[in-house]
Amino acid sequence: EAQVTQNPRYLITVTGKKLTVTCSQNMNHEYMSWYRQDPGLGLRQIYYSMNVEVTDKGDVPEGYKVSRKEKRNFPLILESPSPNQTSLYFCASSLIGGVPGETQYFGPGTRLLVL
Amino acid sequence: DAKTTQPTSMDCAEGRAANLPCNHSTISGNEYVYWYRQIHSQGPQYIIHGLKNNETNEMASLIITEDRKSSTLILPHATLRDTAVYYCIVLRGAGSYQLTFGKGTKLSVIP
């Protein structure tokens, strides 16, 4: 089944404790992206990747890192989480990225609470 | 980037057509209109997209006005499972594919 998977789905952590949220897709997509969703603010892009070893900042990259060493994986790293990073996170992928008419496929989400 | 304006919420009776409007008066000529929906904090789901012409697929129809400044998503026979937040999005400029979701329209399908 074609899908985007994220792990963990739920995470409670404390301020300053490094964490990684994994994202994997099995559709051989080149484009992958991370979003966060907060009440009243909609969905905002954190980072995106057009291909392996190619990443760029989205609208709200502060406090986050990403890497794209393999095509299928795009982990989101919080080196020193803070309470304002408490949010619902989504990973997404699309075949190429930047092609008009293309669609993005989203993962199920990771709900993060930073105490 | 073209911004979109949608009503905050709408109700629709089960079995009736749900018509969700979206204004995008600053849309550029090469920008597409996309619709996604999100059911209760699940990952957003693609519905349909269009450029100039009206479009239809198994989920919905998209009607785009001739001046492209507004569009309407139509769910022909709404069911309870269509209760969700619907997002109208205009694709950002060429070279990247950064979806920006606004607040969307909360559609409640009522039995």
C-alpha cells in the first residue's frame, strides 16, 4: 500500500531533550516536506526536500533540522525542544515537487508535547 | 502568493450537495487551485485541483469562475464521513511546492 508513515505518533518530552520524528514513504517520491499545525494558525511548512541531499527552509524552520540521506526517509530533528514546539506535525511527499497539478500525500501525524 | 478566503463553517444535510466557496482574487495566471480536506486531525487528504476549466473526479467537482477569482468545491451527495475541514489552496510559484493551508471551512454534515 502506498503510504507515508511517521513515528512516533504521540510523544511527550521535556525541554532540551533532543528528539527525532521519522518519516518514510514507499512511493519513490522525490519531494518530501514537514508541516506543523497549530490551532488558529493552520498548516505551516517547516522544511522541505526536493531530492536526496537537497533541503530548504519553509515558513517556520527555527528550532528544527532535517536530513535527506535516502530518498524514502526525511527525519525531523529537534535538537533542543521547547514548549512552543508543542504541536501536531505532518510529513508529506509528492512525486517530483514544483510540478503544476501534482498532489501531496500526507502521513497520519505526530502529536508532540514538550513540557 | 495568492491568498484565499473561505467561510469559517458551513452545515449541510446528509445526502444533499455541499457547496464550499473560496475567493482567490489575487491568483496568478499560472497558479492552480487545490482543495484538500482534513478529518479530525488526520493527515490532509487531496480532493481535486484545477487551473481554468471545471474539473470532476470521483470525490468532487470544482467550479472555477471565468475570471478565476473564485471557485466552488461541490460534494454532490454529502455523507457523515465528509464532515471535515476543507482547505482551498493556491499553488505557490514555480520551483517549489510549498502548500500553505489557511484556516479552511469546517463542514458539518448533519443527519
